[in-house]
Amino acid sequence: IFSIVVFGSIVNECYVNKDSQHPELLCIFNENESACSYGIAVGVIAFFGCIFFFVVDLYFQQISSVKDRKRAVLLDLGFSGFLAFLWFVAFCFLANQWQRTTLTRGFSQGADAARAAITFSFFSIIIWVVLALRALQRYRLGTDMSLFATEQFGTDPSASYPGYPGGSGAESTETYQSPPFTETLEPNPKGYQVPAY
């Protein structure tokens, strides 16, 4: 939403005529076309990035491969951090150019839109940093081995898997029970001959 406010306000109201003698549209940020173009570009990139990662979040539970999930989370983390940086640059650039702008009668019409673009680019920094921290937390949860039941395994790699732990106490406490059929077995039962191979 913030990205829509930034690029929407720049596109709609930050290109104005300086005065009636100059019919061409100029960027309100110190007549610097780069400032308006940069604000629009970052806003559009952020908007489409939000749509993409919203779809990824919807289908995240259906991704069965751990490697693909890890890639999705790392992509989210990298994109969020990168966009937080881009919004920081946008805020500094737009605020700097706005500070140098001399307001003429024509430029004063788009002053509110310019201030809105600067304000929401600042808020976008905070939002994208929070999104990057959320992606980092999701990554750490995925790689945190303490989430799995590893306390039942020994630290020695050659140790065997421990047996099933005792339950409510109704089970036998013996470690070995005799087999259920205790008759003695003959080595060669009657009527059976060992085949010769």
C-alpha cells in the first residue's frame, strides 16, 4: 500500500508546470527528473515484489522440498533487505531534492504529494526491515535443530538408537522376556529334509 502511495502520488501530482510560460511538465523535486523516476521505479518494484511474495506465502506449505523452501525464504530475506535499502536511498534522495526545491506557484500545487511520497518512503523503510526480520526468523526456525526431538539421541555417533521409553508403569520392568513359545526345537524335524544345493 505504501508503494502505491509513493509512486501514485509522484505520477499523479509531482509532475507540474513551473509557471504558465513553461508548458512542459517538470519533476517537483528540484526539477530533477531522476528523483521522480527513482521514486516511481522503487514503488513499482516494491508493489510487484509484494504480489510475488504474497503468492509464495500462500503456496509455501505446499512446497515439499526442503531445499525449495530454503530458497524461497532466502529469496524473501534478500529481497526484503534489498528493498529496505532502496527505500532508504529513495527517502534520502527525495528529501534532499525536496529541501533544495524553491516553491513557485506551480510547484506549490504538488507540494502535498511530494511530502506524502517522502513520508511513505520513510514508512516503507520500516516495513521492509520488519519483513526482512520476519524472513530471517523464518530462516532460523527452519535451520534450528532444537525444534526436532534430538534429546533422545546420544552425542556419540556410534551409539545405537535407544529403545521405547517406559509408559504408565503397567508394563513389565524386565529388560528381557522369554519368547511366547517355549517348546524345544529339534534341529531336523521329522519328515523334513534339508535340500542339497
